[in-house]
Amino acid sequence: MEEQLEPNEMIVHLGPQHPMQPGPFRLNLRLKGETVVDADIELGFIHKGIEKILENKTYLQGITIVDRICYLVALVNEECFVGCTEKLLGIKPPERSQYIRVILDELTRIQSHLLGMGEFGEFIGFVSMFMYAIREREEVLGLIDMVTGARVTHSYLKFGGVRDDLPDGFKEKALSVFNNLKKSVDDFEEMFHTDRIFRERTVGVGVLTADVAKNLGVSGPVLRATGVPFDIRKNEPYLVYKDLDFKVCTETAGDCFARVQVRINEIRESIYILEQCLDQIPGGPLFPEGTMYGRRTPVMRVPAGEVFHRVEDPRGEMGMYMISDGSDKPYRVKIRGPYYPTLQALPPLIIGTTVADVASISGSMDGCTSEADR
Amino acid sequence: MTIVVPEYLAPLIPWVRGIVGLVLIGFIFVGAMGAVWLERKLSADIQTRMGPCRVGKYGLLQLVADAIKLFTKEDLKPLNADSLLFNNANIFMLGSVFLMLVALPVGAVFINGVEYPLAVTQMDISVLYIEAVSALSIFGIFMVAYGSNNKYSLLGAFRNFARMVGYEVPLGISVISVAAMTGSLNIVDISSAQGLHWNIFLQPLGCFVFFVSLMADMGRLPFDQNESEEELIAGWITEYCGMRFGLGFFAEYIHMILGSFLVALLFLGGWNVPGFIANNSVLGLIAPTGFLIVKVVFVLMVIIGLRWAVPRFRIDQVVDLSWKKLLPLALLNLVWAVGLGLYLGA
Amino acid sequence: MVLKNIKYAIRNITRPPVTRMYPEKPSELSDRFRGLQILDKSKCIGCGICANTCPNAAIKIVKAPIAPGSSKQRWFPQIDIGHCLFCGLCIDQCPKGALSSGKEYAKGLVKWHHKDLLMTPEKLAREVDLEKGDER
């Protein structure tokens, strides 16, 4: 990037502070007029050292730390960490706890996709879309608040189960929220489809092919928008996903419009999964019988071993590789976040487009830089 | 209308002119503050939230608080900025809107059935003059953006030129169509000749082309690429602080008000009222101007509402829209207007 | 063309605003909201499990009288609000159930000096009013 610049080229930093980024990263663009000739990403502005911190905290304290990898999808991060530890301990949560965990995961997925859609609308100039989406998201956050007691950074999961049961009246309130949400999502989809300006900004812009995506390790809605039907909930089911009926949403175009469409379809699928869960949830204990695991976690010495567990984060595939050496603190936790490979796919996509398209493409990736840097 | 002044009062005339001018400028700034308040409240309604509600009743004094904030900010200038362009750009921005204000009639009074339009001057070519002078603001914007020594402003500057060059042509042609149908370039004549059949019914296509070109001319979303906040921080006005920014901000809103006046006068029938109101002595004084203000506020609300309801174009799509779609429509409208004018005249 | 957007925008104008007028109207909290902890001095045995569990080491065990005006002292937890995450792990891990969740999160907790942020056992047991000492 620092080679000799031609007379009509200049280097612009879409720098660490910018209104259009979901978190601080530096995007160096080499512009010729308005066209991007070369692009480069620098990360690391929000590195917090989470993996090192986890080595000095016990497993129970680690749940509160893992919450903060990506604060928007905290429950899915907790699920990954607790799932890893449960594999090492050799315990399995009972059915009711698994259903509650699935309910919370899908609620998190709905609110993350709503925020992603709203932010994307904002990046192409449609500021009111953000407000519309946030208004719907408040209802979903109210549901999560009813169950866990917090809107963000919940620290709700425990080893072997969940902290509290579902409150009374949750099912009726949830069903009424879903009715309104279905109408709103239909409205949003119609707005996206019929708006001529929106279609001109997104159709055919930032086309990602399936081979490039697979080579770079991209996953999640960005991969499914290129036509590859890869979803960890179907390929490697965890919790009770094998008892639930849902389909994997894919599109074939691979451009920004397809990614937004995949997210809208996934919201609908999540509502369908939630309705099934609320019907099928069995009664029973929250923690495995006969063990000492309960709401009060005993002093744990986790048996030595190595395990890898992955879950379907709203942004892609989140995995944790945990090595334990038999003590009460993990020896090493390696976190594989979904947004880091997706960001690597950004420079090849934006070469040849204009500056206005950079905002559009980067917004459609819907990321959380806090998770890319950890 | 000419006023006969006795001789002993003649030396006072320049003072009277100065005071009237200052009062008019004061009114127009208050009007701009009202337009900003309307924008904030209307955008809040569209997004189901409350706008300013704590400073003064319904937030009406919020703009006063903002003006105090802008006056008391530090005035920064970038290191290698071009002093000549940077310091003097405000003159072009404000000068363009004040020159437009000179020829635009803001209402009319009917005394004894005779119409007296309220305009500072009445020219024979006032529509053409207003058109020409409104294009002066492009110099102001370019001076700021180019002289700031900032890459984001530079991108905004060049986008500005591309946009303005493309949209002046359909704007001019749609105005000429109205003038051709009426047979005069004087805005007072165009407004009075509409009677009760407004031009929007006679030339709907012309109204549409004029409205879209006016939005592009004023730089309002969906045509505000030069200050698109998501890509270019603040675009052309990134480096302006304090009251310099305030004057540019106010110039944009005054331009918006004057543009709405143009739409109301050219296409929505101006201040025409039925005969029985015009002959009434009390209503004849306030009804025409009031009617015009109602139409202007309605057009303002449409312009503001469009900003918050639609996304933004890309710059090459903007240029494409003007040359390939609006220009043929404007020419078609000109043909239709000339034909209609001949038919109605005959 | 863009008509659906405009229709949706106009329909939104007729809906009531969703803004919460804080601080005139306090926000509605859910039942499980975790605010400042409440200490039950009769159940606490001073074991220190809560201090070990806290991820931020915000709890210290200090000596405090068992009732206002009493001369007998026992060990009770003292929570540093400046470091507390309000995660609730101390509440879950207490073997006797002496800690529970209150609903205060802003009133009486926002102080100017660090020493006022140390919630002594008297304040946690609500023997002392929280809002006193709320000066700047």
C-alpha cells in the first residue's frame, strides 16, 4: 500500500473511529477518484486479552468473562463455554434445561439479526430503519429480561443446567410478542423488496462466491447467502436441535441483498423453532439428578483433557478449544470467533467498487469487532 | 406600488431601508430555526420517539440553546487549510440565499380588491433570477470542501459538483415550461395567472420533475452524497466548527424554506383565493398570506419526511438519474406545456 | 417505488412515542433484576465463599456488629460497588442463602468519593439509609 502513489490516487483511512463501523478497526483504502484500488485491514484496537484472563479465573468466574466476548450475543458465548466444560466433566443437562437454553439462544438470534438489519439500513443512509428495528428488538429484550434478569451480560447458565426456571406467564407473553414480530418482519421485508433505491444499492453489490467463502473460513449467514447450506445446528446438533424441525435458509446470489434476505428468513425460522419449543418443553428438574451440580456450583476440579465444542452464533460458527490440567482453572481456552474470517473476506470484495459501496458491503457482514479482537 | 415621500423625510430613506432589511433577515433566521425545530420533531414522530421536549414548551427554545452553543465554541482551522477559501466560503453560502430572498414574494395583501404582493423587489425576470442565484451556493460548498485540506471533504466536494451539474438542467427546463405556459417570467404573474386551477393539475409531470430536481439542488436526502454521514464523517463541512458551521447549517435550511416557497408559488397556486375573500376588507389582508404559509409548511413537511423515510443513492446512480431519466421527462413536459399553452391561449 | 417506505413512515407518526421519561418516571424493572445485594445478618456465618467467588474480587470480609448498637462483632461481607459486576454469583454460591438481590441500581449508589462506594455490612443489611451521603 505504501508504494509510490500515482498523481490522482490517495490513501484514506476509514479509521478506528468512524460512524459506520460496528467497532474499531482500521480500513486503509487506496482511492483513485472514488474507486477503491487497494484495501487493507488492521485489527487489534479493542483487544482485551480475554483468553489470558480466562486462565486465571475459575470455571464459574469464567462464565461472567465469556459473556463479554460479544455483548450482543452473550448467551450463545456462554453456551459454548459451558458446553465445553460439561463435555470435560462428563455431565449432561436434563431435557428441560436444554429446552430453556435453546429458547434463549433463539431469542438472542432474533434480536441480533434485528440489530444487524437496522444497522445495515443505517449504513446506506436509511437512518429510520435503525429506529424501527430497535423498537422491535426492545420487545424481544424484554422477554430475555423476564427470564434472566438482565438485558445484556446475563451470566445465566450454570454447569449442568440454568440458574432459574422460566417465569409464570412467559409463554403467553412470548406468543403475543411473536405475533407482532411476524407482522413487523413482513413489513420490513416488503420495504426492502419494493424500495427501488435500496435495490439499486444492494443487488449485485459485493458478490461473494462459494469457493472464496469456503477457502477463507467464512460461516454463518454470509456463507449461507452464497448457496452453501452449512448450519451447525443441522450438521453437528447440540442440545435438543435434533428433535426440532426447521430448515436452513440459503440464497444463491451472494450479494448484499441476499445476506439481508437470509437474516430475515432466519428470524422467521427462529420464531418457528421457539413456538415448537414452547409447546414441547417437558417438566422436570433443572439439574442432573444424583450429582452435586445445582444452582450452587460445587468446588470443581475438572478432569484433565482437551475438548472442542462449537455452536451456531448468529454471526457464524463459534468454537472453543479448552485444555484442562486437572485443577480448578482452565489451562488454556482458545476462542474461535466468527467475525475474524468474515473481516478477511472484506478487502477482496471492495476492490473495484466505490467508497459508498464500502459502507454497504461492510454493513451487510454484520459484525461485532469486539469478538474479532477478543 | 409607489409611495410618495415628503421632502423633509428623504434623508431618512436609507435608514428605513436598512432597518427593513435587518428585520427581514431576522425573520428569515427565525423561520430557519422554526424549520429545524419542525425537522427534529417530525423525524422524531416518524421514528416513534420524542424530539426536543425539555428546553421550553415542546422544545421550542432548543434552537436558542443550540445557537448559544455554536457561538461559544472554539474556532479551529486545520494546519494547511487555504485561508482565502476557508474564511470566505460562508459569504457565498449565505449570499446566495439572501439574493434569492430579494426577489421572492412572501405573500400578498388585497386592499379594496387590488392585489399588492409583498416582495422586496419585483423584476420582470424574477424566476430566471432566482434560478441563477440559487446556483451560487455551489461555490460556497466547494470552497469549504476544497480548502479544508481533508480527504473526506475532498471526496464530498467532487461529489457535489457532479450532482449540481446534472440537476440544474431539469430544474431550469421545468421552470421554463411553467413560464412558457403562462407567458411571463415574472413570478407574481405566474402565481396570479393560476387562479383556482393550479399548475400541478395542468402539469403533473413538470411538478414531479421540479420537485425531484429541487431536492437534489438543495442537497437533501436521498441526494446528500456530499455530506453522507456514514461514509465521509460529515463530508464537506467536516472541518468547520462553531458559528461557521452554524451559518452553513442555517443557509441549508433557509434554502429549503425558499425552495418550498418556489414550489408553492409555481405549482400550488400561490396566494390565490376565491373572489369573495379578496373583496372582504379584513380577510383580504391576512387570508392570502396565511394560505400561502400553509402551503409552504405542507411542502416543507413533505421534504423533511422524505429525508427520514428513504435510503440514499450512490453518486453514480444520482448522475445516471439526472441525465438519463429526468432530462427526457423534463423535455417531454416542455413539449406538453407549450402545446397546452397554445390550446389554452387560443 | 419508495411508496411502502413513505406509508410505513406516515403510519408511525400516529403511534405513541416509546421514549421513557427518565428520571421523572423510573424504569420498570423485571422481577429478577439484580440490583444492590441485601444481607441477612442472622444467616451469614462469615465463611468467605462469596469473596472467593467474586470474579472481580469486589467483596472483602470485615468485622461488623451483629445489630445496631450491639457490642458483639462477627465477620460480614463488604462489597465495593465500583468493582461489582452485579452478576449474582455471590448470591448463588452462599451456602446459607444470606445474600439476596435488591432493586437499587442508581439512587443512593452514585457517589463522588471512592470510600462512599464501599458498601459496609450496615448498608447491605439496610440498617442505614443508602441515600445519605449522596452529596457532591
